[in-house]
Amino acid sequence: MSLAELQRAARRTPKVAAKPDTHDNKAALQFLGPWIIGFFGLTLGPMLASLVLSFTDYNLLQNAKFVGLDNFAHMLTDTRLHQSIKVTFTYVLVGVPSQLLVALFLALVLDRGVRGLTFYRSAFYLPSLLGSSVAIAVLWRLVFGGQGLFNDILGWFGVSAATSWIADPSTALSTIILLHVWTFGSPMIIFLAGLRQIPREYYEAASCDGATIWRQFRHITLPLLTPIIFFNLVLAIIGSFQAFTQAFIVSNGTGGPTDSTLFYTLYLYQQGFGQFRMGYASALAWLLVVIVGALTAVNFWASKFWVHYDD
Amino acid sequence: MRKRRVRTRVSSTTRHVFMILAVVVSLYPVLWMVVSSLRPDGHIFNNPSLVLNTFDTSNYTHGWNALGRPFGVYLLNSAIVVLGAVTGNLITCAMAAYAFARLRFRFQRPAFAAMLMTIMLPIHVVVVPQYVIFAHLHMVNSFWPLILPKFFATDAFFIFLMVQFIRGLPRELDEAARIDGAGHWRIFGQILLPLMTPALATTAIFTFLWTWNDFFSQLIYLTDPNLYTVPVALRSFIDAQGKSSYGSMFAMSVVSIVPLLLLFAFGQKYLIRGIATTGGK
């Protein structure tokens, strides 16, 4: 029989298999009802609306005015936008690897067998738990302020400093990056879970062969951990690109000093809810989606070069 | 042989010392905040030690009444929003999870894919139109925009969490109940839900955590100071106090994280297991 004849024969066969695939339609509608309404009404609908809005000028009081590509053209010359992209990229490119390195390092130390593992794990997790709160951001403001804890501690080491690190444009962003690194507890827990899954026999076999700790790490631990490192990396990049609270509180909503802490979402907030330029804010939101999507795609593409899956 | 034993003992001690130091450094800011809140205003700065010479609670009494309303109002507001969010998520995410995990229906695969994609979606792309919708419904200056979406399973992360969990429950239980004449709602409510308590607990705890700390949405929707939740109220401390009374600000900051500390103390098991298995924050 030719391929065409086979296909025709298949089409003529009554599709008995289809029925079990859809016999729960009514029940699904009941259980999935809220999600369906939420998906179309609060997610997909608004996404499309926001796409439309990005081509308009809209301040909520008057009707939206269609302005074509003006918002996007404005993005090209908007220096504050460029600054916010620079600030956010710096935060992500410096903060994410730093945080993950600390998390990985401590996970490795803990995994080698330290008594009181649960205590350390919980203790390191606490900053992560509190880290996204306004309270901690407020604390950070005061720790790195002129008379703050940080300067006092520097004083213990003989360094006399009275500068306010958050009021200095060259260091303000670094304090926020440090806050992010401080919350390493959460990825550390994920690394710990991953390390636990590496069979001890691998290490035993390697050390029987005389491999040093470093070589064991490089050839056993690291390759087997790459999927988890990748997972943490993707999540951290997506998440930290949307950082808002810390930037807002540390700069008191301004993104200062001199826009040195003007995170992307902070700028979006200022445009959309400070100045009610909702058309432009929608365009900014979509640009954020594109940037995050592109970064994730690049991450996935690059992963085939360094992530080893256990096949 | 003896040499190696000495070496491992030494490195074990150094590891312990290092870890303890790391914990101290890590927790120092938080401890300092708590200690500072119990010092009189003038003694907070230039005082980096954790030694408590006085036990002064005046910051708490001042801070409690420093803003327009007693701080308890803001705690209550946050509690209301959190309660609404947790309830909404528990009900609608569990329902959706049952559908995805146990039912067979048309468009199931694309729906599941769509649901997964919304997990990673930046909220900013929906926040402007959502704000417009709520503005037209005259719901802007209220708790509704913060609670209502949770009753429509918009936190897809928890749907995914629960789907994975339900998949681990044997279908034989469903079958047995069906043979006894139970319909889907009976199976869901009487068979599966009771077995899902770990996933439900994890959902409740993470929803609590994320909602209590949620600054962005609450900042946008709550303009009436009487409705301020804890994050927004704390922020206005920075404005209101300016240079004075850091003590009050510290005290109220400590108060604001007490629920989180309690959550941590009692929900640790679920928090850590939840992170280790799903990567939530």
C-alpha cells in the first residue's frame, strides 16, 4: 500500500480513541472554571490590552489616544530608560552569579558533613525569607547610611568611614546588589538538595583512585550539578530582573541618587503610576517581557554547551 | 593513618568555625535591628554591638502611634489581604490542579502549557490593564484587586505544585471511590484533598509569605492611608519620620516581620521542602 492509501484508510477508521480524551469536559469546566476566567480575564486579556495600550497615549482620565509607534520611538531616545536598563543589567549580571556562587559554596561546605546541618540551613534561609520585605529594605537603608552599622563595623577594622553608601551614586547600587547576595539561603537549599542526590559511591571510587577534593569537585560534583545550577540561574535572572521593593525603599522611590538605582520596574512604576503615562508604561512592560524572554532563550540555548543531563 | 585522622578533625573544626562565623555575619543585620529597636533613639547609631544594656520599649509605644492610625490597623489590613489570598489560592488552585491531574478534557494540553507559561510571566505586563479594569469597577482603593485574582487561580505556581503532588497519589483511590458511586466532587473533596495536606500547607505558607511582603501591588492599589497594609505603612515611615525617630521605624519593622518569623518557626518544614522541590522563593 502506498502512503497515501494508508492515510486514507486511517482517516476512514472511526476514531474510537477520541471519546476517553474528552469525557470529562463537563467536570473540567466546573473545576477549571475559575482558572479559565482568570486566565482570559486577568492574564491573557490584559496582556493583549496592554499590547494595544502600548500604541496609545493613555492617562486613565481621558480616552486612550492612538499614537502609533510614538511610544517605541520615544524608547530609543529616553535616556532614563537606557539608564534603567543599564542599572538592572548590572544588578542581574553581578548580583545573580555572586549570590549563586555563595549559595553553592556554602552548600558544598554543608554537604561534606557538618553537624547541625538543619540549623545552618535554617539560619541561612532566614535572610532569604525576610529579604524581599520592606522592613529589611528599610534596615538596609539604615545599615548603609552615613551613621550606619556598616561604617561602624568598618571602624572595628580601623577603616574610618562616614560616607552614606546609599547616597553616593557610585555605591548605592552595590548596596542593593549586596542585599541580593545576602539572600543566598534559598538557592543554597536547592543546591543542597541536588548535592544530596549525587551517589556517595562516585566520590568513594574517585578517592580510591587518588583524586583530590578539587578534582572530585570538578569531575563529579560540578557536572552532575549543572542542571540545578541552570535551573537556579534561569529563575534568578527572571526574578531579579523584576526587582522592585529594594530599589524603591533604598532610594525612597526616586531611583536616585542621580538614577543610579533606577531599576527597570521602578522606572515603569514611575511612568505608569507616578505620571500616569499608561500607554508608555505598557510599552515598557512589553519590552520587559521581550528582554526577559530573550535572556531565558539565550540561557536555554547556551545550556547545551555546559549542562550535563543524566541520561 | 593517624595523620589522616588529625587532618580530618582539623578541617572539621575549621569548617565549624567558618560556618558559625558565616551565620553570625549573615544574621547580624537582623539581630542588630532587633537589638536597636530596644535602645532609646539617641543610642541607636554609632552603636554596632549586639549587647543590650537597656531594655527600652519606648520605641514600640511611640512607633505604634507614629503614623496616622495605630500600627495594629495596618497589621489587620495585611492580615485581611493575606487571609483572602490564601483562601482563594487554596480553593481555586486545588480545583484547577484536580482538573489538570485527574481529568481528561478537550484542549487539556494547550491549557496546561498556557498555565505553565503564566508562572514565569512578569506581572508588569498585566498590571496596567488590570488597574484599568479595577478602576472602572471602582475597586481601586480597596482590598479587592489584591484578593480577587487569587479566587481565579492566577498564581499558577501553586496549580503546578499541586498537580505534581496529585500525580503522586495512586489512581486506584479514585477508581475505588468511583466504583462506590462517587462523582468528581466527592472524589476531590473526600478522597484527594485530605491526602493533599502537605501541598495545601505549602501553598498556604508561600501565599502568606509572598502576600505579606508584596509591596508593588499594595503600593499601587492602596491610596487611602486607613487601608495601608504593613509594607506600605512602613514605607510611609521613611517619608514621615525623615531624620528623626529611627527607633520607631526599627520597632515597627521588627513588628512587621514577627508574623514571618512565626511562619518560619512553625512552617519551616514546608518552606524548606517547598523550595528544595520546586525552587520557589
